[in-house]
Amino acid sequence: MTLESAIIDYLQHLKLERGLSDNTVSAYRRDLEAFAKAIGAKDPARISAVAVTAYFGGMNKLGMKPSSIARKLSSLRQFFAYLTDAGTISESPLISYSAPKIARYHPDYLSPRDIESIIRTADSFGRNDKRNRAIIEVLYGCGLRISELIDLSRENFEFEAGFLRVTGKGEKQRLVPVGSFARKAVLEYLESRAGSDGGVVFAGRGGRKFSRTGVWKIVKQMVRRAGIIKRVTPHTFRHSFATHLLEGGADLRVVQEMLGHADISTTEIYTRLDRDYIIAEHRKYHPRELAGHKGSPRSG
């Protein structure tokens, strides 16, 4: 199999088997075709680790942003993992490649421990405990915007398939995975509302859907009872969703799809070059720092 045919095969896999959007598949195509053009290899089995290191080294010399390099690296890792699983190559040439350390970051997010503390407060809300738990589990487990949450209907949930159909900005629809905790919380909440004929999932008095302010007040109460001092809004759980996925090694483009971002640069706000790495590189390569290792600087 040639590198060109391997790329075509992989892109078909992304579209038909993984169900990624046309925009996401096109982004993978750009990264992979740029790599193929730069590397000049015809056989994917003959691509060496040295060639891969040189490829990324060239990007560094051109001053490409670390987050952009990380995105391209992610594309290639996924591609070569696919070829390895398929038996096309015996080992990925990226297996020994050491990229600059990328820390996942956003200033407005909670730790997993904070979120667990907030969820546990649901038990203190009496008859609204299941509703409140389900709200937090869906906000955090699915990364929804508050407007997307309050518009949810029962028909949006495909529990058996493990997905949620969401209508986001610009009336664009996307599929978001529903994890086991969010699934359980929503099903238990819906069961507690048996007999209600309201169409929306999260309903207030009279079966009417919540307002943004209504959900914000619920979140505020739960955060306060959890003893968390920092400002937390419903959107904080969306930030936490993205940050924790990326910290766990999720593909940036897959996170982009789950969040419903039209432009991947919006998703890239969750990445930055690790400060410790920057300091280490400065000490390693700056002439004055190098000179300092040979002897203490003389005073004036």
C-alpha cells in the first residue's frame, strides 16, 4: 500500500466508520497530505523516526505555534495508529518522537474533585435531587451550552446508542456521547417525573422549560453547598469537560466536534505550552544561561 492510498483509506475510515464531519475529515486530509508532500516517501512502512523528527523540527524553525504543532502531531499519531492496527506497518515512526510538552489549560474550569463535590450536594435538595444531579451530569458529561441544555427534549436522547442529538449555534446539529453517569442520572430523573407530559427534559413548574437564570441559580446553590469559593457558572462545566478530555489525551478535533466549534482555533484555547518547558528551554539554549553553568557571574 502506498502512502497516498493509505491516506485515502484512513479518510474513508474517519468518514464512514467513525462518522466524523466533512470539515473534520478535510482538516485531517490537509495535515496528512502536507506531511506526505514534505516527507517524500511512497511507502508508509519506510517512513523513519528520523524523518518525522526532521518534519516537526522544520515547523519549530518556522515559528509555528505549539498548539498547531500539537494538532498536526495528533493527526499523524491517529493515522499511524490506524495503520499499525491494520497491519500495514509494524510500528509507528512516531513511537519515540518526543514533542514539546503541552499542558491543557483554561482559566475557567473545575477539577474532577470539585465536580464530584458539587454532584454530591444534589442529595441535599430533597425532591429536586434527581433533577439537580442530572443537570450537572449533562452539563459536565456532555459539554453542553446552557441554551442547549434547556432546549433538550426526550427525543434528543438515544440512550441505547449512547448519544445525544444537540442543536447548537446556527441551528447546527451534532452528536455528543452520553456517558454512563449522565445516562443514569437523566433516566432516574425522567422516571421520577413519570406522568409529566412536558416535552422538555429539564422542566420547572407547569412543565415549562427552565430559563438561563433558573439553571444558573441551581448551579450557584450547589456550588455554594459544596464549599467552592471560586465563581462557577453553567458554562464552567463545558470548559471543564473540554479541559479534562484533552488532559486525558483526547484528539483535539474530536473534542472540537463534541463542543460544536466551527473553527478548531476556538478549541485550541484549551492548550498552551507548559511554562516549565519554556523555562527549561531558555536555560538550555540561551547563551547567558549556558555561560552561567560554567561559573558564577562576576559582580560589577
